[in-house]
Amino acid sequence: MRVIALAAVGLAVVSCGGGSASNIGSATLTGSTVGGQAIVANDAIATTVSFKANGVPGRAALIGITSASGICPMIMSGKQPKSTQVLSLTAFHLQPDFSPTPPPTAGTYSVGALVIDHAVGLFAATDASCNVLSPPGVVQASSGTVTFTSVGSRYAGSFELSFGFGEHVTGTFDAPVCPVNESATLACR
């Protein structure tokens, strides 16, 4: 399944923006280092992204927790933040026809195992030119959970993620959905 590719695309979308100017999200983090990079939570946004799972088209929810503030207004003006850390949480529910759909109800989505309610956690940091830093590159969580207490126009809940090198991150998020143009080209600011 190309879930990792989906989440990587989502990182690009989320690190480039989301949300609305008057509807800023929030997040908390504990264990704030992944791949040797610090994660600071200043904003959280959500959107849905399109992808194909084994050739079957569908959509997934994408929550981005970023060190940048005001992400939604930024993307709406065609810009993306430079020197930003992004924790991306992608979740979907597999339907009987195997098409993925964003979480239809509150619940727990597992990271690291392909199950009906699946999640992926990725971390990346960008430089002053909006390029992903290497190292660490894009770091994928090996296990954990994303638990939604609210889905729909706003995604809220908590997460617990384990990464390589014994790194463990937990936290909460309250992320308003932002209309994101998946094919938009954004200028680094």
C-alpha cells in the first residue's frame, strides 16, 4: 500500500498551509524530539487528501501539527513557511470495497499495522529554502495510535507515536479543516 507516499504528500500540503484565518488550531507535545530535531507545536490544521491504495482511489484525513503559526492564512495566500517542523498524522478507514475514507466516527486508528482503521505518523523539518532537512529526512513512526474524539469539520484527539532510536512522542490536537488545493504551487516565505 502506498500509505507512506500519501503521508509524504500530506506533509508537503500541511507544511505549506491549511485552516482559516479565524479558525486556528492547537496541539500539545510531550517527548518533543524526532530524528534529532525538536518539534514545537504552534498550530494544527486538518484537511483531506486523495490517494490510491492498491489502485483503489480514496481519501484520508491529514492532520498537521507545525512549529509555524497561522498556517491556514499562509496557504490561502499561496505561501509556505520556511524553517518549519511538521508532525503529520494521516488516518483512514477501509470500506468493504477496500476504498479508503477519512475517519467516519471518533475512535482509535493504529500506526504500524494495516488494519481497517489505519494511521501513519511522519515527521519532517524544512530549511530556509523550504527543503526537507537531511538528516533526518522524513521520519516515519513505527508504531502507535491516533485517537479521534471529534471528526468532520474539526479533527480533535490524541496520539502516541514511537519512532526509531527510541524516540516517543505523545500529545493532543484540535485542528480545524482547511480547504487545501492539493496541486497548488506555493512560494517559500
